Amino acid sequence: MNIELYIFFLVTTVMLILVPGPAAITVATQGASHHTKITFITILGVATADALFFILSATGIASLIVASSFVFSIIKWFGVAYLLFLGASAIFSKAGAIKIAAKNTEISPVKAFTQGLIVQLANPKALLYFSALLPQFVDPNEPVVFQMLIMGLTCILADLLVYSLFGRMGEQLAKKQVKPWVINIINKVAGITLITTGIKMATLEAVK
């Protein structure tokens, strides 16, 4: 695989993950409320969702889904509804999208993994990224399977590293014992961000 093309792919992928989204908010919440093991399990859930999207892209199935307006609409509106729900919960409920707690609360590893998995699977923009953007980095003159394998492993590693950073940020935020009014502002900002993301997703069109 061309090294320059790979570096461009790596930088692009990391930058996209660094943009705060539903998965980042979820991981930061877990980092603030639970111990490191639970947070990492949540990150594994997010990475697993991306791995599934990558497999779909590698086999060409993702392109077929995006090309089908009916199937794409189902995925899109499920994601929109879920994000709007999370956003509204963050703004109007005491159990907002970002919960800052100095003490650990009980949550099973299965629930933590499932939460990370569902949050990322409910994001149609992730499907669009893997189906529309990844092919741009494939060199048709080189072995395609090898290139896809390298990019897939890179995506998973980037997920683990960057989302671990978000988890660490949430943990540090909890240790500082932030004032309740600050938590309230953070929750409202998170809620507005999630709702805005959901609205933007509603405007996405299937790739023609």
C-alpha cells in the first residue's frame, strides 16, 4: 500500500474520530461514572460496530445499502430518532447524556458493550464513511484484500486509542468534582449537540 496514501487515510480517520459525537459522549460518560475496565468494554462495543461497518464496506454490501433509498431511510431515521431521544434526555432529564460521578456505579460488562455497540450502529454517518470514503484510499494497482485488511486494523486501533482518550477525559472530569450547575450546562450542551447531529443526519441523502 502506498505509504503517502496510508498516512492520509490514517490522519483523516483519526480526525473524524476526534470530532465529538454520540460515541465519544458515551465513552466519556462511562469514564466519569465507572472504572477503566467498564469504559474499555464500552470502547470495544464502539470498535466492534465500526468493524462490522468495515466488513460491509469491504464486501460491497454497504454500497448496496446506501444505494437503496428504502434501506438507507430505515437506518437513517432509526439513528435520527435515537439521537433526538438522547439529546432530549440530556436537556430535560436529570439522567443526561453526560453523567459526572465521583463514585463508580454498577453496570454489567454486557450492558456496557451493548451500549457502545448500539450507539455506533445507530449512526448512519459511520456507514456513509465506510462505504463512500474508504474506497477513495484503495489503490487498484495493489492487492485490494491486503489494503482493506491494513485499513480495517488501523480503524480499530484508532478507535481504541482515541476513545480511550475520551474515557480518560471523562474520568478526570469526575475526579475534579465539578459543581452541579457546571454538570447541568455540560448536559445541556451535550443534548444540543446530539439533537443538532440528529437533525443533520436527517438531511443526509443516499449516495447515487
